[in-house]
Amino acid sequence: MDEMIIETGPVNPYARTFFWFWGLACLALIGFRSDEPTYRQRLDVWHQQRLESLRSETGWLNLAGLFWLKEGANEAGADLGNDLTFPADRASAQLGTFRLVKGTVQFEAAPGATVLADGEPVLATKTIFSPDLTKPVTLSHGSLRWFVIKRGDRYAVRLRDLASPLLKAFTGIERFPADESWRVTAHLERPTAPRTIPILDVTGQTSQQPLAGTLVFEHQGKTYRLDAVREGDRKLFILFGDQTNTHDTYGSGRFLYADLPDEQGNVTLDFNQSINPPCAFTPFATCPLPPQQNRLATAVRAGEKRYGNH
């Protein structure tokens, strides 16, 4: 087929120059945009970082035990006669004794047991938890790591196994397809006076947490509200439940973190970053549960799906 020739008038040289520069600008803009990661790519990067944190030394996949302490002496080791029975294939028969006295926990290593604190052998009785310590001391023996946690008025030894078989068995977490409609702008309604909200955990204990405010947002024409507490100095922490908890997501609800509000009180809530609580990965966690006012009457089909059978 012959080329179609269209008759045109004389070309204005200024117009030609304009279109030439305009074309270059468009190409530059296209090239610039092609280098920018898409929302889904950014979400995938965030998700990979989430998986790495679960596998890390401080992640939830290596938890191997949770032992509640009684007041006084608590003997620990692999022998079944101990108050705290550590894994037989990881620990010596006798590792040592924890002594809980009025909120302070000390540890004394058993004769011949090699227990380290910050890389140094524990040769004498050592205080590993007290109100005066900025953080509890972590002790180690082989692949085991342990330290003391406080929940309400109770104290427990949290045990980690850096060689846990769960680390090798973990292959990832199934997610809902990314849905940008679940990336919403919420407004934080701050309380008129400081107040707390009760948060129940899986051990049956209730703690009073300072309320940062109530996040109000819309999705598909409906308004929803979620109470949030502070997570450190830079984050808000939201415990929420929704209609997917019955089958698709963890039964008790999920966690969501968000940045602090801007000057106008606005907060970006990205439910595609909703995550399973630690209790989804291990029976040795003490997860908080969503308060009743944070159970949404809608299905949030975004974020992580159910993992495991805990």
C-alpha cells in the first residue's frame, strides 16, 4: 500500500522548536516515572523486610518457651525435675536458678553449666531483671537465649532457640492482593483529657494503655473508627478485628502500625500492611487482643492472611 501523503501548509519554525522541546520533556518525564517504584513494588519491599524481621534473632519464629516464675527459687535446665524445663536437645540437665524477689529477678548458674551474659560467663549471682534496669539482661547457652518479661504483676522467662526448626520451615505469609482503596487517610481525634483504654491479652490479663486518639476514616462511603495507642516515639499502634477473621485472617484480629499525624491531624492507614500478631507464629507469645470498639463491621481484604494453626 502506498504511503498516505497529507498536504500541510508551511511549518512555523518556532512551533517546530516548541514541539521538539515538548517531546524531549515528555520522554524525560516518562523515563523518570519508569525509575520510580510502583506502590505494589514498595509494598513488596516492605513485606520482605517484615519476613526478615520474623526470621531475625529478635523475631517471633525462634521462640521456644515461656515460663512463669513463682516468688523465690525457680530451677531451670533440661531435666524434667526442674521448675523450668528447657529443651533436652539444647540445654544441660541443670542450667541454674532464677530467684524472683519482689519484682527483681536474679540468676545463678549451676556448677559446670556454661551460661553467658553479654558474651561473658556468669560466675556469680547476677541481676537480670529489676525496675532499675533500662532493659532486661539476655543470657545464652549454646543456641538458646532467654530473658525476663513482665506482664501485669507476673514475671516470666522468654526462651529463644536460634536453631529452631520453625526458622527452616518458614516459607512466607500469604497475602491478599494489593488494594490501594485500603490505603486511606484518617483523622486522629485526640481525647480532650488524658485517658487510657483497657487491653486484654491472651493470658487473661488486662492492662491500661494511654489512648493516643481515635482514627476516623471512610471506605466505600462508610465511616469507621479505630482507637490507637502510641508505639514508641514515632508510631501509632492499632489492634483491630474485622469480618475476615472468621475464615481468611487470624481469628482474634490483626496489628497495624502508622506514622504519627501531620500538623492537620491526618494519618495514612495502609491496611495492606496489616500483619498477623505474634501468637499466629508461636504459642509462647502474650498477644494483646483488639478492644471491642476496634472490631470493624466490614471485611478488610488487605494485608496478611491467616498463618499456622495457633
